[in-house]
Amino acid sequence: MTVHSENGLTRPMLTAQNVTKTYQQHVAVNDVSLEVSQGEVVSIIGPSGAGKSTFLRCMNFLEVPTSGTVTIGERSITIGPDHKSPSRKEVAALRRGAGMVFQSFNLFPHLTVLRNVSLPQERVLGRSRSEADERSRALLERVGLSQKADAYPSKCSGGQQQRVAIARALALDPPVMLFDEPTSALDPEVGAEVLAVMKELARDGMTMIVVTHEMAFARDVSDRMLVMADGGVLECGDPRVIMKQPTHPRTERFLSAVLDR
Amino acid sequence: MIDDLLGWTEYVPELAGGLGVALKLTAISLLLGYPLGLLLVLITDGSSKLLRGLGLVIVEFGRGIPLLVLLLIVYQGLPQVELTPTAMVSAVVAFTWSAGAYSTEIIRASLAAVPRGQSEAADAAGMSDRERFRFIIFPQAARLAIPPLMNLAVQWFQFSSLAYVITVPEIMQSAYFQGTVTFDYLSVFIAAAFIYAAVTIPTSALVTRLEARLGRHL
């Protein structure tokens, strides 16, 4: 099923075409397509095991799709029988188009908060140390963590670590941000600080794809909602409409389960 | 009475030369053995089947054969095939081989202990494989590997006493020689034991502190 952006005039920032990921016999993602326009926020929801995270990880080739095409900005990689497998360089180039925030933060524990944000800029974008540090400090300010610049991640709370991780991803100036259940490892109160930062990003026009169980966030912040189950797309559209009147019984079941909690 | 109890102390200076040799043997075999271990990790994880097999043989035999047997093969055995390494060279070869084999396992385990998410974060940022290893994986693995590698060094210093068997003039060789002169074997060997303990116990304490320090952010 192909899901087009609502406004056909804005150019797509990220396109996934017929992405499939299989592990031996198991089909984790089954022929999913998605087009995300500039500035659009798309939430992906669904029961666990639906293939949401796997699909998201196919966007930047942390999981190499079994088949399909992923395009971010100008870069495109197709996996299929008629295409040779992409070089490490091509994959790295595609990845630069998307910043990623993980469920488990994955900050570099041996580096200070500032170095966590600066090092990738120096290595990947070739910025000088002072240039990178300047940008890092501005971003840490933006996520409310200037005072933690010289601390090590182990001295930061989970919510703080996740906000540093967001700053680290933003520092590379990616056109798209991918969030893989960014608040699932946090208690609700701490998760709220992270969601606040994400809301602000969305308001500032960042293109975002967010795999999440935060239904309020999905409803209030995202422009579109993609509901997945068993590796496929159940439905996609305006989050308010889907949450009020889901067309698929499986969606209904899922929504009533998460909303009744 | 006190004189009797502390009689062994007069032998300590006599063994100082042996201590020097023991430290030298330990240091050389580790300075060669650690890089050999890293090389063996790369080879046994590499793509060449031939090198992988060769590396595996070196590691498995290095760990599987007792150091004493390795020493005797090199020193007593090789002359039969027209190779006559000196006692010290034989000891260095055997000790390096074994140290390389053991540090291979330590380095491999340390690399494997760096969480997968670290590689993913580096990959997602668009770092190359080389950058990922150099800036993200290696620094974390090194913090994990240094304490066990230093414990290996402590152990290797103790094992240097085995080189006595092939006439390397280390601590036990000097002690035994003193014993044959004075017949005061008890005092001489206590003096030797004191020297070993004086090196190993503070070093081990240092490793424990270093371990806490290196691990504090991981």
C-alpha cells in the first residue's frame, strides 16, 4: 500500500517504496511504502512486533531491507535482485540524510556530553573543533542542558541523556529525524521533557518520523499517523480521524487497548 | 631470635640481579605479546580462511600447551632442527607466544562487550567503519581490556620463575645458586618469595584501583 503526502506540491523529503524485510521465514516488514514531505511529522503506531522499528531502521539501513527503495533528499538506494548491493560509502551518505534517536539513547559513555555532540560533527562533516563545540553548545542550550556540557552521560538522568542524543543527531543538520520509541525507556514524567523538545522541533518545521506508544503526542503533534500490524500498514491518515474512527478492526482493538490503560 | 627470623633479608640484595632479568623477560614478552594478541584478533576475525586457520592454531596451542612445555620445546627441542636460541631468547619466544594467545581472548572479549547500540549510533551518524572503531569502539574496549591485560602481566611475572628450568638467570636461578653455596634454602627461598610478593601485591592493588577508574563512565 502506498501512502502519499497530503500536499502533493511539497517535494518528498523521504520516500520508502515497497520496503520488505525478512528474517529467514519471518516477514518483519511486508511491502511498506511511505512518502514524507518536508516539515511533515509522521507517527508510526501499532502493537509490538508490528515491524514499526524494523521499518524505521530500514530508512537509514541499520537494517538492510530485503527489497525496496529508500530515498532521502537526493540520495537513493534500491535493494533487489536487479541491483548490486550498495557500497559502505553509499550507505553512509544516505545515513547522513537522517538523524536517529534510539530507545536506549546510545550516548557514547567514554565522552562528555559536549564531545558526544561534537565528535560526529568533526568526523562526519569535517567541522573544526571550535566550530563543532559552538554548534553543540547552542543545541545543548536549545534542549535545556547547557549546564551538563562537561558531564559524562553516566551523570545524566535518562531524560537528559535522551535530550543530549537529540542534540547529537541535530548537530549533523539532517533534513529528516527518525525517532525509535524515544520515550519507551523513560518514566512518564521524564518522558514529558523529551516530548516537549520533540514538539518544539516539530513546530520549527523539522521533518520527523516517530515510532511511538505516546498516543497524545501522536494525536497532537503528528500530521499523519501510520498504523502497522504484522509487518504491514493497516491504515494511514489524519491521527484525529484514525483515533476517533479507525477503519480497520485491528486498529480499533489496538487503540482501545492503549487508550483504556 | 629476631636475627634468625629476619636472616632471609640478607639474601634479598643477592637476588636483585635476578629480579632485573625477570622484569625484562616479563616486559619484553608482553610488549611483543599484546600486539601479537591484537593482530591475532584481526586475523581470526578476518576474511582470509588460511590466515584465520593459522591464527586459530597459534591461539589454541598457545593457550592449550603449558608454558613449561613450550619453554622446553623451544630451548631443548629446536637445537635438534639446527636452531639454537639462547636461554633468554627461548624464554621470550615461549612467553610471547603464550601471552599473545591469552591476550587475544581478552581483547576479543572486550571488543564484544561494547554494546551493539554504540556501533549503531556511530553508523547512524554516518561514520565510516574506521572512524567507528577508532573513536567509539576501541576506546571503550580498551578501558575494559586494560585491567585484565595488567593482571596477565602480574601472572607473567610470576611465570617468569619457570624460565629457571632453562637456565635463564632470573630470581629462582639466583636463589637456587645461593642455596647451593650456603645450604640455607629456607631463607633464600623466603627472600625470593618476598621479592615476587613485593612486586605482585602492589601491582594487583594498582590494577584494582585502575579498573575502578577506567570503568567509572562505562
